[in-house]
Amino acid sequence: MNHLPIYVHLVIAVTIGGIAILNAALFWFIPCLTRRDLYFAVTVPPGFRDQSQGVSILRRYRIELILLSVLALVAFVAGIARFGVGFARGGLLIQVVASFIAFYRARLRVLPYAVPPTMIREAELHGHNRIIPGGWMAASGPFILLVVCAAYLWFHGRESSARSVYLISTAGILVALTLLLYGLAHWVRPVYAGGPERARELKFRRTVSAITLAAEYYVTLQASWIVLVPRRGDLAAVGLLPLAFVFVLVVIVVLARLGQGGSRMPAGDHARIASSAVPIGDRTPDRYWRLGIFYFNPDDSAVLVEKRFGLGYSLNFARPTAWIIVLLVLMAPLIPVLAHLTQFLHTTQR
Amino acid sequence: MLRIDLASRVPVYEQIANGLRAELVSGKFSPGAKLPTVRILAIKLGVHYNTVAEAYRQLANEGWLELKRHHGALVRERDRPQAGPDAMERFSRPLRELVAKGLADGLSPRSLAREMTETARRLEGEPSP
């Protein structure tokens, strides 16, 4: 990376610095965005967060968050000074791990106040809700674009092993995102079966689907740009980094405004309907949330459930489908590494 | 709307079968209508697939549903079966027990009578007063 011009280093440093600030802001505000009876991934009485114990736990969590983030920042700056801008990603990792430690410690403080979540489950038996905007026609768009891109390269004799590997890894990411999109339509367990809360939840799921679809198009357009730009493809990739950051920023702001499961959304016409309005959490038992982040419940058929900490949905790691999605996401960056390794072994054997 | 209570002593598959039977008896599903697939209903209720499959099998054995692999469950046209000699006793005994439990839980005889009258009205298709 050291052969790159100084402005490229600057772009990388500013983008990663931005991600670090965004991450800190996210960890700062997110405990306030969950449903009223979930606090640091623990089911609590709905008014708990306003009581003195709840306020005190939040205050302590934020103090720890500031201290740990400052420590991470020091390590980040020292690392960059010592090892160059390449260390920036390591600094980010330190910050994320530190933030999770603060979160986990807060969760341990909330656990003594936990109450059993509701055991009532409801299901609507009639009707089908359209979740994916534009349906499967829109979802197939990125794959078509990728095929067109590959065909263009092939017809113009510009295909190379590096480009092919990049397109294959992009296809892997697309398959994972499409699986997620399908999951949002079919594998999510709704918290509410009716009323305005149900309407909000559906709107939220449609929004998350639209974001996933937009991410598919973004990944495809980025891949096409990188493989089609004739020279200095690596610089093109660096140029797209801030764009990716802006995309993530917009997504986080939109989801934060909507609240967990769309709980902060206006219900529109449904507001007039008598609301069941009693907060009922997310109907997942606390004991199946490992570290408050990973959901592992073999008795729950849902592949996606509402996150306990964060925005959007979390995978149920007790379902094999969840692992297929994870493997696909992990495989995408591994494909280029394996390709390089194969090439290296091939060269050394000769 | 199907509602189950995971904390109840009644097995979950039985609660699902009872809830679905109530919907079918009320005529909310006409013959030929499709029920949600086992997978979808299990996801919505947050229970294992086998639990829902067991409930569907029970209803299929009673003649309410026709199960088709990969196509969910279809509601069947069902003739009213001939009641056996002990059918009324099998109905009355749990009803008497339920009334006794309601009284033991503090419900007034008047409120129980009102609830049963309401149920009887719905059964005969009369509108509520």
C-alpha cells in the first residue's frame, strides 16, 4: 500500500476515522433505540430505563465507552505513526472490541433486574405481505448487471484472472445478500400479529429489504466500475471507499430514526385503531442470547429475529441456513486470497 | 389470529390444533383454502417445525385438512360426523371442570354465564346484543 500517493492515504485515514466516530456515536445512542422493555439485550420492566438503576447503568456504560474509545484512539494514532496507514483497520477493530466490552459489562449490571419475557405467541393466518420492493425482478437486476459486465470483458478480450476472481467474489456477496433478502420476506418472525405495531413492523421490514437491495446494486456497480476502469483499478476502489461510508451512514441514520422493529415510526391510518400498545419485547428468551449479541435457539424456526443490540435483524445461529449465509459472506473476501495462494503454489512448484 | 402460550401446561401442538380447529369451525376458511405452510407458521410462532407438523397431522386425521408436500395444507370439505354415545359426556365433563376452575379463580357465576351465552349466540349465528 506504501506505493500509493499521499492523497490516497489521506482518503483511507479520513474514511476510517469517520467510521470510528460513527461507531462511537452508534454505541453511545443505541441503548436508547431498542424497545422499551429491552435494555442492554436483557428483558426488563418497561419503565426500567427511566428508574435510577437504569439511568445509573447507562451513565456508567457511557463513561466506560468514552474511556475505552480514548484508549483505542491512542492505540490507533500510535499504530498509524509506527506502522503507517495500514494499521488504521487494526485501530478500528480495537475500538469495536472495546465498545463491546463496555456493552457486555453493562449487560451484566442489568441482568439482576431481568424479568421473564412473555410466552404468548400470535400468528396471522390470512394474507401475504409483499416485502421486497420491486419483487424478484428488482432482486435479479444486480446478477444481470454482473453477467453483462463479465460478458463485456470476455468479448473485448480483457478478462484476466484477477478480474474473474473479483467478479466471482462479488457474486458470492450477491448470493449472500439475496439469501438475506429472501429471509426478510420469509424467515423473520413478526413480534406483533396485528394492529398498528404490526403495520410499523412491516414498514420496517420493507425498509430493511430496500436497503439490502440497494446494497446489492451498490456492490455490483462498484465491482463493475473497478473491473471496467482500464487503469489503476486500485485507486478506483479507494475513491469508492468514502462513498461506501456515506451509504453506511445514511442507512444507520434511517434505521435509527425508525427505531427497533419500526417502533418509532408513525403508524399512519393505523394510529386510529385501538393499539395493544403494551410493550412485549421481541418474544425471544434472554437465555438464548449469547453475550447479548448472538442468538442461538434450536427450538425457534425463525432464521432472522430482531436484534437485541443494534438495528435491523440478527441471525439465529442454531439454524443451518444462518451458517450458509455467514459462510458465503466470509467466503467472498477469501476467494481472492485463495486464488493468490493457488497461483503462488503453482509458481513455486515450477 | 392464532394464539398460543408457551408457558401453558397444554402441549403446544395441541394449542395450535385447537386454535386452528376453532378457526375452521367458525368458517373463516372455506374448503380449498390454503393454510400457511408448516415452515411459515412455525417461524411466526417461534416453535419447532415438528410441533406445527404434529398439529397439522392431528387435524388431517380428523378430516379437516389435506396435507400436500411442499404445498402446505388445504382445507377439506368435511361432513359433520355422527356423534357417538359418549360424545356429549366427553364435551360436558371438561366444560364443568372449566366452570369450576373459573369459579375457583374468582370469576362470578354471572360473568361465566354471560360468556357461555355469548359463545352459544356465536354458535347459532345470532348477533351479539
